[in-house]
Amino acid sequence: MTESKTLNEELLTIIKALTNKVEKLERTVYSKDSILRKAGFVVSNSPTPAIDNSIGGVGSLPTTDVSNMDWSEIHKMVEQVEGN
């Protein structure tokens, strides 16, 4: 049980770090004076990655569509997973 809990804690830490990085990147890309958009490096109709949770792994993960969520909602969901 301890090994499983440690693995879950490590995965949660990784998810939180990635969430923060994506949030910062999104702010950079969508800022009004963003050099990335002005230079043409960012396009608005890029493909969306997808993941299939049903194959193998630790177990099925709850799937939630985060594409239309606000960052505060995503942070709240991560806190609920942490048990806070």
C-alpha cells in the first residue's frame, strides 16, 4: 500500500508541475504583446493531443474534459485529488 501511495504522490507532483508549466505557457502565448504570435510561430488551429486511459496501467483514470475549464477549476480538481 505504501508503494502505491508513493507512486500516486509522485504522479500528482508531476501533474501539478505540468499544469503550472502549461498555464504559464498559455499566458505567454495569449498575452497581447506576445512576440510568439507576432512572429507567426503560434497558430490557433493546431491538432489536439488525445490519450486513451483504457489500456493497461495502474487502473482506469477518471476522465474529465479540461479543454473548457478555467485554470482555477483545474487547480481545484488537483486539490481534490490531493485530498485537501
